[in-house]
Amino acid sequence: MVRVVIVGAGPAGGFSAYLLAKAGHDVQVFEEHATIGEPVACTGVITGDVMARRLQLPKELIVNKIAKARIIAPNDEFIEVKLKNDIIIDRAGLDRHISQMAKDAGAKYYMNNRFENFENVKNKGKKIVVAVKDKTKNEIKKNETDYVIGADGPISSVAKSAGLFGSRQFYSGIQVTIPVENDNTIDFYPSEDGIAWLVPENEKVARVGIAARKEANSYFRKFITAVVGEGFEKKIMGWQAGPIPLYDPKLKSTTKDGKVLLVGDAATMVKAPTLGGINQGLIGAEAVAAAITENKNYEGLWKKKMGTDLYLSLLMRKAMERFNNNEYNQLVATFKKEKNRAILESYDRDEPRKFALKLLLKEPKLILLATKAWF
Ligand SMILES: Cc1cc2nc3c(=O)[nH]c(=O)nc-3n(C[C@H](O)[C@H](O)[C@H](O)COP(=O)(O)OP(=O)(O)OC[C@H]3O[C@@H](n4cnc5c(N)ncnc54)[C@H](O)[C@@H]3O)c2cc1C
């Protein structure tokens, strides 16, 4: 049995805590907020079968099931795609559910406790000493531990303190929950400004937002005004905003001695085209548990599972960042062709490698478009 300190009670931290506690380790989770899962910075779109398999998700956390998506070009042409198994979850509820699994397995949770820094991260062979601030008592506590898991999200203090932050880059995500009539279809609007979406909670309320590299506020105002109309501010039921890291393949996700491990957004495990990271954080958590319990190479484990897919999705996103609106129009026109739409419908967003190959074989012209966007 080893002692593990986990920083952050999001999905990546909670699932790591569950797996490690289940394997018999002494697990402590420190979370800087008073309530697990809040504030929410997420749309909550996930693929149902993956989640159900990993987490036995209770039905009451499923806010909506969606059978269709539209990808809408800047010229308003769109393609409609059938979705296989997409669900919209209560994101705060998901975090609470995973944390409860971890607590039931024996993990101890300390809320309102913020990781400050390492006292001795480079002292080879010795226990790591972690300074945590108890915000309720306004006191710094020092904790000795064998391992530290940085599951503290995109701006990870653990990564900074361990010298693993690198020069990661971010999208700004801005989203509101707002009343808007809709036909229970997810709408994606890729454009040269970034990506925007409307994700229904039901036929009268949706999660509406954008992610952009620059000028996110003005893009958000422009988009929400187009969808909801002037005076949208008065209708807002809730805000969900936050930075979204771009996967950085050069980043190290562990210190040389393997005692500090980053997982989830803290390790930039986000699939770049859609900027989703929940499933990737869960896969990362499985690698964390196997690395510590079976003494295996952490980075090797998670990269084997999703390294290629994360890298490919990063290339897709980088290519798309160079598209102008006209090229987005062309892209949607290409996908409108029946043979390509079928491929899009069979696309598992977590595994772009299968999709990219099939598509390029059917539509070699796309290589030209991608190449043009790339250079
Ligand atoms: C607007 C928006 C929409 C999104 N939509 C989707 C989507 O639809 N589907 C999807 O899969 N992904 C989506 N994402 C991405 C997704 O939210 C993240 O990938 C996911 O939350 C990462 O989980 P995590 O556990 O790694 O980190 P987080 O969920 O960020 O959890 C980190 C935790 O660490 C805590 N913490 C931070 N610093 C400290 C500290 N110093 N000490 C103690 N605790 C600390 C935080 O309070 C938090 O609880 C979206 C993101 C945004 C911003």
C-alpha cells in the first residue's frame, strides 16, 4: 500500500481516487472548492456507452439523449448526422457520483483545501511533502506522501510547481444555459472565429456557447444574439465558462522519478476538434492507477490508449484553425455527399484515426483542403 495525494475532485481526480482506493492504497483528495462539481465549466456531451461501461451512470444524471447533430457552415448550408449514443449529463452530478464511488472505496476527501506547492519535489527517494491550504481555517498543512496526482484542471498548480506546465495553449470557452426553442438536435457552427454550439437540455432550454483562441467575448455576444436575440442577458439561467487546453504532445505528464503524475486537463488530455475531455480524463485515470499499482510506465500506458487519437485530433484542429469561412463552406459541401455522410455517422469522436483514414480514401480531395489549410 502506498499513500497518494490527489489534487482536484473533477472526473479525472475522482476516478483516479476510486481506482487507487479500490486497489487498497491510502488515498487523500484535496479540492479547493466547497462543493464537488461546482462551478461547472462544461457542456456535458459524452458518448453514452463509454460512460455507462466505466461508471454505471445513474439515470437521473442523464439530462437528455440526442439522436441528431447538424454541422452548420458559415453560409448556413448544413449536414445532418445521426448520433449513435450521445447523452447530455448533469456535469456537477457526474463529479459527485464519481467522488461517491471513490469515498465508498475508501478515499478521504478534504474540501476547501487548496494545493499550494511542493516542499521537496526533487528530493530523490524521499517522501514528497505537499503544502495544502485549509481555506476554512486559513491554515497551511504539510502532507507527506509517496505519489501526487495533479488532476487540478487546465491551469494545474501541480504542473506549475513540478515544472511540468510547459508552454501549453488554451481555447476560451464561454457558455450559458438559456431558454431557446429547439428541435432536440445538437447544432455545431465551425467558423473562422472558432466553434460555437447549441446543445439542448430539452426542447425549451439549451446550453449555448463558443470556444475561441482570441476575441472570445465578442464572438460569444455575436453568436448568442444570433441564436437568442437582443436582450439575451435577462434570460440567462447560468454561466459555464473556462479555459480549455489544447493537447500538447511535447508536454511531460510525469516527473522523472514517476512520483508526480498529471491527468485529465492538467495533462492537456483533450480531444482537439470538439474540445471534449471527460472520457480522456477517465482513460488517463486508468493509466494512473495501473502505473502506481503495477509499477508501470505512466506515459507509455496512456499514450498507447489514446496518444495517436489525441495527436490526430490536434492536427485536425490546427488545420481547421487555418480555414477561412469559404473553406468551411467547402468542407460542409464535401460532407453533404451521401458516401461521406455515412462515414461521418460512423465516426467515433474518441477514435479519429479510424475516421480520418476511411474519409481520405473516399475523398482524397480533402487532403488538398487540409494541406491548404495547414501551410
Ligand atoms: C465551456 C466548456 C465546455 C465543455 N464541454 C465539454 C463536453 O461537452 N464534453 C467533454 O467531454 N468535455 C467538455 N469540456 C472539457 C471538460 O470540462 C474537461 O475536459 C474536464 O472537466 C476535465 O476534467 P478534469 O477532472 O481533468 O479537470 P476539472 O474538471 O477541471 O477538475 C479539476 C478540479 O481541480 C480543482 N482544483 C484546481 N486547482 C486546485 C488546487 N490548487 N487545489 C485543489 N483543487 C484544485 C478544481 O476546483 C476542480 O474541481 C468543456 C470545457 C469547457 C470550458
